[in-house]
Amino acid sequence: MSESNMTPLVSVQNLCKTYGGEKRLFGGSMPALKAVNNVSFDIAPGETLGLVGESGSGKSTTGRVLLQLEAPTGGDILYKGENITGLSKAMLKPYRRDMQVIFQDPYASLNPRMTVGEFVGEPLEVHNLASSRREREDRVASLFTKVGLDPSFMKRYPHEFSGGQRQRVNIARAIALNPAFIVADEPITALDVSIQAQIVNLFQDLQDELGLTYLFIAHDLSMIRYLCHRVAVMLRGRIVEIGPCDAIFENPQHAYTKALLSAIPVPDPDIERDRRPLVFDVGANLPREEAVLRPVGNRHFVLEV
Amino acid sequence: MAPLLEVRNLTVAFDTPAGTVHAVNDVSYSLEEGETLGIVGESGSGKSVHALSMVGLIATPPGRIVRGEVLFNGRDLLALSQRELFEVRGKEIGFVFQDPMTSLNPVLTIERQIAEPLRRHFGMSVSQARRRVVELLELVGIPDAARRARQYPHEFSGGMRQRVMIAIGISCNPKLLIADEATTALDVTVQAQILDLVRDLKKKIGTTVIWITHDMGVVAGLADTVQVMYGGRIMERGPVRAVFHDPRNAYTWGLLKSLPHGGRRGVTRLYQIPGNPPDLTKEPIGDPFAPRNPFATERCRIETPPLGEVEGSVAGHRAAAWYDLRAEIAATQVQP
């Protein structure tokens, strides 16, 4: 899928995001929290990179900073080889078209006062991509069909939809501008179990059809294997392991990756009865500041201990 | 021996501006002492509401218990006054809820909160309660218990807070512990520790447990019996191994099939249950899963299937289905 000599679609180099650390009015400074600490990765066109880790690991912040929804405190963000870090709002606008985001809570992401048709058509309006109201509605209708929603639902309001349908609406809006890259931040976590598979399959179908590239953020490793080509595991702001899905799942190297994999409950009583999850004490095993990622296999890297 | 808990025809509705929500429809089951029952279902399945309504924890109105009996140790909980229920809750039936962040009072020390039911139900003195609190915190695996007891909830991590919740739940040695999505908000590694703790506590103090969750994996590791709910009804129920390895209801089957089983991208496609969750404001007629069930028959749409003993499986394995799931699956597999 991704040739090593191909220019990555998205690339982050030594990305950092620190909160706090500002000087207090009277003496001392606020404690600094390195939410994202020296994170680097490439995503090839058409590739899905999974970003996993527990709450507070910095995975969502990485996604937000990558999109410059928040300014990074260090490092560079490259899109198709161009450094787009710190560009002005106006300069970023064309890139915003290309890089979209889908959030976890499908209801909070929708505007309750807008029909879902208006909501999906709004980006087309903002970027002046439809010459008439009629054309916009036609395009929204085809987006609805693409994500598996009946176009007759366009006139309805968000509260009339179930969680899975709402997430389909969010996905329709995200692909409205024909983006190349989508950051999906826990897009299935809030959905019912019987709906999760539908949305996972939709993500894949859209990728096959539109050639999309994804950064898929999740705390649940079990779906990752169905969706991603590569996975990066984060711990306290650092990437501790990154590599092809098979390598991470079959041959995890970092103690934290092993613990994370061993903790996933398996829906089989025979396996589950005897499963003993590995314990990993985060506090006692914080990544050293100067530690670097070392290769351990084909495109498989582990943070040295 | 009579079961510890016997639920008979429990039916709960909510009167809302959008219409009557039929949240729990004719739910009947029994639970033996020492048994761990895993109840699985998604939002709107009635799994939480049915448990809350048993002990008078749903707001009335809009909630309304339409009919049914809940016999706990032979006593009908639904016939008790709020005052009498006050004595049951916390003392005989302990609870652990989903969100340890909002279930604890942020301005009271952990000690105060664990001691409250002890002082109220057993009339313990402050020093007696204090000793018991430290004991409980040690039991749920909180290190340095005596010091930690005097701290406030914000000084605990999510996993530690959930341990505190479990300590409160078991503080009065309840006969029954009901945990509602108790590990859902936690990270997987923390969840694994909490599940270990619960298994351990069951061994040590033999509590009967109802574990409500949407996670089939959690149930597989914890429960003796699993009960699958959908649209306010029990779809299938039985010993975990029987239900997981030989499901007879199409919803259970679809749910298990749609979970990732180590399949890979591009190699395997996830099975997906078609359609959307049921609209509970509609009159509950027929099998609630029928509109999403590829094997549904005409009868499924008009007549509710009873939860009947399954042929050719172990005792206690029951399913609600008018169709023969095994035959249907066999038929689809021979086709090209």
C-alpha cells in the first residue's frame, strides 16, 4: 500500500503540545504538562494509521494539533510535503478543505437547530462549491446515499436520528468537500455494539471508493485490526511503539503494548476464563525523556527502555 | 431452595411528550444465590431500567411500573414503601454505577461516603465505621488504605474511584450486588484489574452479582449465566458457554458475529447487523428484533415469541425465537 519512497500525505515531525508552564503572577510557574511529546509519524496516501492509547495518553490532542485546531508548541506538520505549521487562518483555508475531522459524540457534533441536510451542505456553502441551492441539495442527496442514509431524511433534525445515523450524518459532512485526509477521533466509541460494525465497514468502503487517508484514534484495540494498516501506541504523550498491524498484534515489543493487548476482553468464555492480563505500572515505567524509537522489524519501531 | 431473586412479568413504561416508551416488557427470570448473571444489551434494551425499577430507583412520573413482581428473598420489592426500600437498598442490595466521577460526592472524604451506609444501616459508631472503611478499602485493593480513606474523590484515579464505588456497594455485605456498566468508562487495563477484583471478591465473600454491560467480552469472563436483552425483552438466556458457542436467537448470533475476532483489514469484513435500534414508543408487538432479522418469519412480526427451553442444548438455555436459527444458518451456508 505505502511505498517507502512515496511522499507521505501527512507527516508530523517532533510534534509537541505543552499545556501550562506559564509564569504565575506571584512567583513560580504553572506546572507544565507535555500532552504530546516529540511525536513523529508519516501517513501514506490511502493508508489508515491507528492511534491508540488510554485516556490521557495524548492521542486526541495529537489529532487536534495535527489539524491545527490547537497550535502546536513545537514541531512541524507537513501536508503533501509542504510545511503548513503556523499558517494564518486564510492561508490554512485550502488545507482545511482537504483535512477533515469526525468526533466521538455524534450528537454533540451536530447543530440541533439545523436540519441534517443543511448541516451536511454547510461546508459546500462556506467554500462556495455549489452555484445554486438546487445544486447544493443534489450534492447533499448524493452524499446521503454514499453514507447509507435515505436522502428523504435531509429535512429532518438531529434528534430524530439514532446514534448510528447521526454518525453517518457527521461522516457525510466530513466527506462533503472531497477531502484527502480525515482524522476520526473515537468515532465508534459512543455507538451501540450492533451499530459499530456498520460504521467500521462504512469507513472502509469510503476509503476504497474515495481513496481516503485516515488517522483513526481509538482506545479500543479490537476494531483497529479491521481498519488500520499500521498502528501507533501512545503512552503519556510519547509513541512507544509503531508498526504494521500484524507486527503490533502478533509480535508486540513494548511492555505497554503487550499489557494493552492482553487486557482486551475476548467474547469467548473458554478463552476468557483463563486469561490473565499483564500488569503494567505506568508510574514506574514512564518513557525516558531522551529515549528514541529503534527499529525492530520491517517498519516496526519501539521506544527504547 | 428458593431463588434469591425472582422477577415475574416486570413491565415498565415511561410517559413522555413523544409518547409512551415501552422500556421493559414482560421480563421474567430468577437468580440463585452465589450466581453471577451477566445482562448484555445496548442502550434502550431495558437492561438498566429493569434493574433500577426493581428497587424503586426510577423517577415516577415519568416512569411507571405497569405490572410484575420482584421477589427478593421471598418478599415483593415492588409492594414495599419507599421507607422499606430504603432499608433494602445499600444493605441487602448494593449498587455500583457507571460513572465513578459523578457517583461520588466531591466535597466529602472517601471515608465519610463509605461509612454512610454503615452508620445508617448498622448504627455503627464513628470509630467502628472507620475501621470497617479501612478494611473495605484493603479488600478492594487500595494501598495505604488508612491514609487514602481521608482523601477526597479528586485525589483518586478513575480506576481507584471505581474501587471505592465497589467498596461502597459491598460495604453492608449485601446479598446481591448490581453493577451497571461499572467498567465502561475505564481504560481496558484498569477494567481488567476491576474484573479481577470482582472475581476475587466473589470467591472471598460469595456475593450474588448482576453485572450489566454492553460488552460481550466482559460477560464471557465474569458471568455464570448470560441474559441478552433487546427492545425491553429477554431474547436469550443460559449458561455462558451454551449461549456464546450455540446461540439460538438471531440477535445474540448477530451480536457475537459482528464483534472483531482477530480478523484483519482487507482479509475479513465485519458482519454487520442491518438497520437501527427499535423505536420504543411503538406498541411492543411481535419479536422486537424482527425488522433487523434476516431470518424473521411472518409470525415474528405479529406474535411475541416466548422465552422457551432450547432443544438440544444444556438445561437452562432458553431463547425467544419462532425461527430455527441453526437450520437457517445451515441453509445459508450451503448456498453458493
